[in-house]
Amino acid sequence: MDKILLKLLLKFVKLFANKGIDFERLKIITETKVMMDRRRSPASWKRKQQKESKNPLMMTLIMYALMGLFIGVVIFSLKSLLVAMIFIHAYLLFMMAMTLVTDFSAVLLDTADNQILLPKPINSRTLFLSRVVHILVYLSQFFLALTIAPVIFTFINYGPLVGLTTILTLMLTVAFSIFITYLLYALILRFANEQKIKDIVGYFQIFMTIFFAVGYQIIPRLINFDNGNFTFTLHWYSYLLAPVWMAMSVDSLYQMNFNNIHLLMIACAVIVPIFTVWFMVKFLAPSFSRKLGAMSNDAEVIKTNKVVVNHKKDWSEKLARFICISRTESAGFEKVWKITSRDKNFKVQFYPSLAYLLVFAFVFIFKSGKNITEVWAHLHETKMFLWFIYLPLISISSSLAIIPFNENFSAAWIYQSVPLTKPGEIISGGIKVLLIKFFIPVYLILFGVAFYIWGQALIGDFTLGFFNNILIFLLIANINEHSLPFSRQANIKQQSGKIVRALLQLILIGALIGIHFLALKIFWLPSALIPVSATVAYLLLRRIQNLPWLQISI
Amino acid sequence: MSVIQTNMLKKKFGDKYVLKGINLNIDAGQVVGYIGPNGAGKSTTIKIISGIIDEFDGDVSVFGLDVRKNTIEIKQRIGYIPEQASLYEVLTPIEYLRFVGKLYALEDDVISTKSWELLRLFELADKAETRMNTYSKGMKQKVLLISGLIHNPEIIFLDEPLSGLDANAVILVKEILMQLKQAGKTIFYSSHIMDVVEKISDRIIIIDKGYVIADGSFETLKEQAHKGSLENIFTSLTGGNEHNTSTAKEFINVLRS
């Protein structure tokens, strides 16, 4: 599809190209760029250990189209065209801006591009135009993927006139999203250097991954909620929002209502995006690219006279002293603590599973079909708090499967080259990080919520649950293949037996929750089980600490 | 006749001058080694002469043409090979060279035969259809070299051309530079490796802190160095001065403590 779009655009450019444009060079540059876009693996869905697919871009587009399908359903389910349109335009604006920041930033901020293209005999107008064409091809693909379903639905439900207007307003929304993105970048550039920008973009990417993970679970459920006729009142500030202008314009054509308010909205919808884009291209973009250029030069200068002296003690270094049994373990502890804080890939893979906690809580506790307020009112009479206790297991134990992997896996040679007699302690150090850094805070929050609902009767159960969680966590660590943290290459196919292990894991969790549930029938039993659970957990930890080299796969 | 001429070339980043008035006059067919410590402004000079950086003070002309005005024509006739292996790594070398060749407006079949031949000579033929993200630094450097030479330029700018190459490739590149010199090309390159500079350069220009501090053949520079004026710079570049020895001693002492 990208190639067809490019061909069309190039034909279009050829018609209007004047002397200053070198068409052949324009063609080869844009063709190459489009080809590279295809091969670049998209930022937002780097799922774990996925093998390199042939056309990752296509996969992303299909995902976007699916998401568009879900969103498009509002056109049927909402009775008000205006509300449905606001929803769809807001969605498009958000998605376009986020895609541009998270995915396309790799292209926009690529300073290598300058190194390659600037020495070649290309005039600046051609270079500029090639960037524009490339961006247009990119945008149109995502535009098509995101809007195809909603647009078709609009045509079906509201007829061709509204459908065509919608296409127009959606396009204007894209133009506006470019301006929004630009403002975001300008803001970041104003305050940050190149490394910072990459970090910030990284956080956006994590946010997007979470958004998708949660969105796919929650949005289809929301659509079932049968709230087909909630009304929408325009406050004064609504007039400042771009999706409202667009939706009002569509609505005005649908109702054939052209009063002052509608005309004003139509004017905003048309003029603002066009003006902002013109303003951006004319005045803002030149200084932007100069700043980008200067950035890579600054980096050179700074590098030469930067001296790092103050070594602040990291949190982990203080904690390790209390928590670890040996210097080897504290080495593992500190390393895993720091890398899990800094490595983007770890965050992209792990944080969404934290977000799943919310989804699970939502799904388990408020099973669809029931009234939310009613469920909430009777919650304290149920034993639902067991979910609160054992939910962390499902999401946080996934971190165990992530930490063996890292892009920099080859750095693990260090484990072999140092006289390391107890490699298990490195692993146990890593496990302690996962428990302290992720499990305990989440568990405390869940405890807080449960305490609010059920009161202090829960303290015993939560204490038992605390040790049980750790017990299962360690049990999973014991069953799994053992490898040192960040020592293995991702993408490699997982060894067989993974499904068996996963099943075993689920059965164990189920069994433990069952025992806890049964134990609730006898008043004193949960508290009595605490020492048992703690002891078993301790023994499991010892086992990991004493793992010999033989049992560790490299 | 001089093919490269700079007159009071100055360049500042922020408020700091990196180049503070460089005057160069380089004749056709010369092989010029442009050396100096890190941060002296070597790369910046090369980037300005080859038309990559267009904001600077002073005058620069290549082939008698003003770099500011005739950028495109100059770029077509020169080759620039950067220091870091920056190329589009998701492409294969064949695809990348096709891309670069077309930018230099070469014919498709010329590009294709040239790329295959040159890759074969660099022993990369069997990997010519593999994407470059799996390449080692040396292999990328080879592709970069080819991409800078594929249009048979008259002047060749190289920024640290030998970094990351293995010993065999270093010898090969040295040979290629010698051949290019015999074919009448002008070569302007920056390097740290004195041994190579000494062997192939007709002329060595040393810059430090934004100024040219020495200019001449290796022999004349060596003589000047012994008279004292250049000693520090020159010995720190050729290695083995007293400062380095004392640092090394200190290093060992810290290890022992």
C-alpha cells in the first residue's frame, strides 16, 4: 500500500514540479525511505521474544485498523452523531500525535540522515520536498488504517454527504495533529538534549504500549455498556477543542443547520489546521531543523570537557546492605535494580503487565452484565478481597520471564570471566529486586484499597497473602529455566515445555488461592498458616541461592 | 593549481570558536594528512570544505568555485567518507549503493556492476544481500568507503578512514589511497594513526585549538619538532612522550594500592 501511495504522490509532484526540483533524486530518496519504514520494527508493540516479522509496518497498520473498527462502532451505538464524531475525531487526533511522537520520531530525530544525505549533490528544495513526501506517505498509511472503519460506518449510517464531510474533517484533524506534535517536540527540544529526548520519547512509547494493552481489553467492554443516549452539553471551553470544531461541522451538514455557532465551528475547523500548518512550515520548521542540527554538534563539544565526579549513592546500594546475604548477591541486586530502572525494553515489556492489574481487577470484580454501583455497594460482604491479594502474582511474575533477556546480552561474558562460585546468588539478588521494587509497592496499594472496603479483619489474610505471593513467585522462579539476569538474547525461540510450565504455574496459583479460601472458614487458620508459608518461601530462596553453574543455562 | 582554498576560515558553535582562521592551499594530486588532537576541529574543517556545513566565516573555494554558491556541483565532484559508520543499516549494501549511486545520478547498470565488483574486492560479495545491521564496524566502513568513491570523484575527503578496520583492510585501504594518488586524485584525510600518515602523505597539516600550527612534509615537521616549537603536539600524536609515561606509572601505582 505504501508503494501505491508513494507512486500517486510522486505523480502529483511531477505535475507541479518546477525547475528547482530534481525529480529523479526525489524519487530515489523517497523510495528508499519508504522501504526502510517497512523494515523498521515499530516502537509501540515490541512484545517479548517476537521473531522479526517480514513487514512489521503492515502488522502495525492492521492493529490500528482493528482498533479503528472498535472505535467506529460508536457510530452505530451512540444515537447522537455529534458525540460519535467528537469521539472519533478526538481518537484520531490522539492516535496521530502519539504515533508521530513514538514511532516516527526515530525518523525525524535521526541525525545520521544528515551525515548521509548532506554530502550528496542534492539541492535543499529537493531534500525538503523529499521529507514532505515521505512524511505524507507515512501519514496517509496511518490515516487510512485508523479511519477506514469509522468512515465506512459513517457512510452506511448517515449517507454520502455526511460521509464525505467526515473524510474532509478527519483530514483536517490529521493536519492539526501534525501541529500538536510539532509543539510537543519544540517543547521537548527547548528543555532537553538529545539523550533526554530519546528518554522522553521512550516514556511516550511505554505509555502507548500500555494504552493499547488496556484499550484492547476495556474498549470492547465499554461498547456493551449500552449507554447509547448520554447527552453532550457544550461548555464554553468545548469551543477550544479541535475535535469539537470538526464534529460540529459534520453535524451542521447532517442537520442542515447553519446558525452562527455552527458557522463559527466550521470556520475554526477549516482555518485553524490550515493556518497552523502553513505557519509551521513557513516560520517554525526552519529553526527546528537548525536546532536539531546544532544538537548533534553540541554533543561533540560537550563530550570533550565533561568530567563526572560526584557519585551519589544509588538507592539500591543502600538497600542492598540490609537485604542481601553476600557481596555476590548484592552485586546482582544493584545491577538488576539499576537496569530495570533504565532499560527501555524492560519497561516497555513490563509496565503494560502492571497496567493489566487494573484490567484484571475490572474484569474479575465487575463482571459485565451487572450494575457497577450495585456490585460496589455489596463488595464488602463478599470474599472478593482474595483477588486483591493474588492479583499481583499474575502480572508481576511476568517480570521473571523478562529479566533474563537484554539487548546487551553479550555483556554477560563478565559472569564467566570472574571467579563466581555461587551464580545462584546473582539470580536471587535479581528476584529480590523484583519483589521489593514491584511487588511490595503494588501489594501495599492493593492492601490500602482492600482495607478501605473490608476493614481491619483483613490484616491476617493480607499477611498470609504476602508470604504466599512470595512463595509462589519463588516457586515459579524455581520451576523456570534458570538464567542469569540480562544474559540472553531476545528473539531466540523459547525452549519447549513453556506451555507445560505456564499451566503448572496457573494450577499452583489456583491451588493456593483455593487453600486460602478454604482456610477462611476456620477463623484462626489463615494466621496459623503464615509461618508455614514464610518457611517454605525461605527454603525456596535458599535453593535458588545455592544453584550450581550446572543448572544455569547460558 | 590549487583545488582547495580556504581563507580565514572561522566557525563557531554557540559562542565558542572551533576554527579560528584556517588558511589552506591544496594543489591537485596532493595527499594531505590533516591531524590534530581530539576536538581540534578536523571534522568541522572537512565538513565545511565539502559543503555539509554552510554557516561559517571566511572564504572557501573548491575547484575555484565558491562552496557557498556552487555546493551541488562541488558535491558531485568530490567524495566524502565520514568517521562514524553512518549508513542506513536496514538496507543491504547493494540497496544502499544503488541509493547512493542514484543520488550521484549514475546509470542503474553502472551502479550495479560497480557495486558488485567493489564489494567483491573488499570480500563482501557473499554478504552483499544481507542487511547491514548485522555487519561489524569494519564491514560497514568498507561499504562506506565504496559509497564515497563509487562516482569516481576528483577530490576525496576521509574522516578517520581506518578506524575499525582489521589489519588486512588497513593495508588494502592504504594501497587504494596510493593508487588513487597515482591516478591524480586529491586526497584530504584526517587520522590519528601516524604510521599511515607518514607513509602516504605528501603533506601534513597539524591543527590545534582552531589554528594551523604546522604544515609541510613529514621530514620537515620532524625537524621542526626537534627544535621545540611543535614538540608537545607532535610527540603526543606520535606517542611516547614523558607525560604519557608518567601517567602510565601512576596507573600501575593505583592498581597496586
